Amino acid sequence: MKIFHLSDLHIGIRLFNRDLKEDQTYIFHQIISCAKQEKPDAIVIAGDIYDKAVPSAEAVELFDWFITGLKQAVPEAVCMMISGNHDSAPRVNTFRKILSGQNLYMIGNPPMKEGEQIEKVLCHDEYGDVVFYLLPFVKPSMIKQIVGTDKEGNNLTYDESLRRLIAREKIDENRRNVLVSHQFYLPSGTIADQIERMDSEICTVGNIDQVKTDLLDPFDYVALGHIHKPMNVGKDTICYCGTPLAYSVSEAGQEKSIVMVELKEKGEPPQIQRLPLKPLRQVKILKGTLEQVLSQECADYVTVVLEDKVDLDVVDMKERLLHAFPNLLEIRREIQRMAKYQENGQKREALKLNPYQMCEAFLGELNASEEAILKEVVNQTGEVDA
């Protein structure tokens, strides 16, 4: 069975307030062309379909065009997608039962009540059954009715909540099982700070959303979304495919792709291949003196880092840069100066504090219970602002 693994489309996202609709349309054309050529049996999108919980009409229209194109390219393929932390789960969940009759599964809500299970899609090939488990983005508060709380009645950790949720499923390990999930997974023994995160991602204070990968052992392949950089998590069969485009300057130079997985007989390692995606415009960071940078003019999305050793007194500097780079994102300066006042250094250090640290510094010493409340408030505020 051949599977296309995609995630984090973030339809409607803006890059330094630049509309990326043309860029996303261009890359979606490539994905449709790849599907027409490779003829996957299943296409999965592992969350963050949209960039906003309430997407614009233009974003919904683009998504409609993309899915229609995929279904026309491979009409027999099963298309499965889940909501991510950027999506509105109830909106993604709309017409869930009707769409499933068209081999199109849009799963917004995880199981939240007794009697509900993780949505499963059963597919077949010459080697037998393949069971897809479609698990949207989960917060402990969403599923506490079925996984419980701790002894004090507080929500469980993300890790324990996911463990209990998956333990409710009767997974037949004699069959091939695929999990589609949108969470922050870490190999056991790994520290969250060791994982490189992109500026376009939402990160929780204290990495409270981390989940260890040992609970994924029953699955032959795990198609993940949430992390924007393409990466494996401990082993090849647990994979973040990354975004189809660079959505922040921190992703400059990354090679984006479709992850194509071929499942063979049970027990045989899946064949995993990356099909490269070439963007309409690259995201670049250009460093050098003003004249060195100007000599590299292009139509890509560019962050310019000027390294001139003296202050530039060029009246039309911005205009010259915009002429050379019509899609200029930002201009930075790298000049080493000694701080004149100690308080300036203290101000710079304060600016490096994340929102939680700033609140903590303002409130003073907190006990464990107060720290937990503050982290929850800051994390919820971050999601609302996104």
C-alpha cells in the first residue's frame, strides 16, 4: 500500500504580512501532479489544515480546490485528515459521516465521551488489512471524561492522557496499523529543548505538551504533524513530514517534501521516500555588506543581514534593497557595539524572557500549584493570539 504523508498546510498563513496564496497554490499543484504520477492508495494530512481556527473565505476556497484536485488525480485513493492545534476541531468535524461515504475522512474531534473510540479507517491491499487510526490534536482537558484525572482532580499530563487514550483501543498487532497524529512527540530519554523548533510553530511554556514515543510501539508507521521541520522521531517509521513550504525565516534552506510510504507484508520494514517540493519562491537569508547583498538580487523572500563595519549613511538604502529584492521581508544590522550603560544590558536580557518568565518575574516567588496555573494561562493565551 502506497501512502502520501502530508501535514501542516497552514492555508491562509502570511509571511511578514505577505499573502502566500500564490505560493501555496503553486506547491499544491505539485502535490496533485505527484499524486497523479505515483497513484497513492491513501493520502493523509496530519493536522493544521488551516493557519487560523476561523479561516478566511479565500483559504477555504483554496483548500476546496486542493482536495478536489487530489480526488480527481487519484479518484480511488482514500483521503484522511485530522485537525491540528491551529484548526477549529468542530469545523473540521462538519459533515464527517457524509464525507466518509466518499472515501474522504475529515476528523476534527478526538473521542471525548464514553463509548467513543479513535476513528479508524480499514483499507486493504494484496497483503491484507491496513488500519488507520485518525487522532486529532488532543489536550488533556478535552478527553478527561474518558481518561480521568489525577488524585487531586487535576488534568493529567499530555503524555499520560495519550497513553490512556490509546490503551482504550484494541489494537490487533497481527495487522498493519498506521497512526495519524498531531502532537509533540519525543523519543524516551530525549529533552524537549534538544528538538529544533521553527518560528512558525506554537510552543508551550515548559514543553508541557510533550509525549514520549514508546506508546507508539503498536504502530507500523506513524504519520505526524505539528513540527514544521522534516524529521524522524527516534526511528524512520515515526515521522514528521514538515510543512510543504517554508513559513518562517528559521526554515530558510530546508528541503520540503511529500513523504511517500510503501507498506509491504506485516513485519517487513516500510519503504520510505521523500518526493521533493520546489517552491515558487525560496526563503533566504542574505548576509554581507550592502554592496555584496545588492549583487545577489532575486525575486525570493529575503531577509537581509547587513554586516558593514561602519554605520551606513545611505538615504535610499531601503529603496535600493526593495528594487533588488521585491519580496524583501526584513533588514537586520550586525554591528558589534559595547554597551554604554549596565541598564541597557539588563533591558536586553528582559526582552529575551518568554511570556511565562516575564509574568514570573513580575509576580515573584510562586509555589508549584501557582506555577501550574500560570503555565496553563500563558499557554492558552498563546493559542488564542495565534
